[in-house]
Amino acid sequence: MERPSGETASGSADPNAERDSEETLAEAFWSVMRILRLATHAAVAPLGLTPGQARALGTLARHGRMRLSELSDRLHIAPRSTTEVVDALEAEGFAAREPDETDRRATLVVLTDHGAEVGRQLSRARAAEAEAFFGRLDAADRAELRRILDTLRDGA
């Protein structure tokens, strides 16, 4: 038996029906991403990092020393922007530049001990924010969301 639009299986009106009918799947996705991004930025702000610096520091913490060009590729930003981000990390004592022993024309970016500690704090802050955000979902919903996201990412 068909239900009137906006009515749930229990017969009660679905408060999200109007929004669902007007909002595309892409819009809903971007809205959720924006909420998660803002919450994550707020969680890392006490560490004194801009969002771009946090991304770069997190990448270095996960992958270790790398050339500026590789960091640019991993961050999907222009080399000039990467240089500016690394300059800021260096000014704060989070990162340092070292010569690449395999190619004297190249420079490596490495985390300082202080940068590595801030990287661990960053990882904990992001994990706590993600847990708070996704904690509203039960285990089955989380597994299904993971499956869907993996499918979309792997198909891209």
C-alpha cells in the first residue's frame, strides 16, 4: 500500500520529508561534510594551526619526511601554497627543511620533535571529533556508511 508523500511506515508525518524532496543527495552530502569540517577545525584550533597547516602537519605525521612536491601532491594544492604552509610550520617550530641526500637540488620537509608531538595531539583531536560526530550512528549504520563511502571512493 502506498503512503502519502511525507508519511513514514508508522503513518506519522516525516518531519524531514519536505527537506528530502527539495535537497539533492549531493547537497545533503556537502552539508554533512561542511558540518564535519567546521567541527574538526574547531577541534584543532586550540593547537594553534590553521586548517591548511593541520592538513600538512597531519600528512607529515602519517607519512614521514617528504619533498615539497610530494607534500603538494598529497595535499592537492599548488607548490607555491605548499611553500607558504611549510614556511608557517617552520616559523612555529613544527617542521624543518633538510637537504635531500639523494638529490642535492631537492629539499625534504620533516617534523621537529615538537611538530611530531603536535601531530599526535592533532590525531587525537580529530579522532575524538570524528567519534563524537559519527557516534550518533549505531554499529550497523557505521558499517553501511563505510561500505558506501568505500564504494564511491574506489569508483572515482
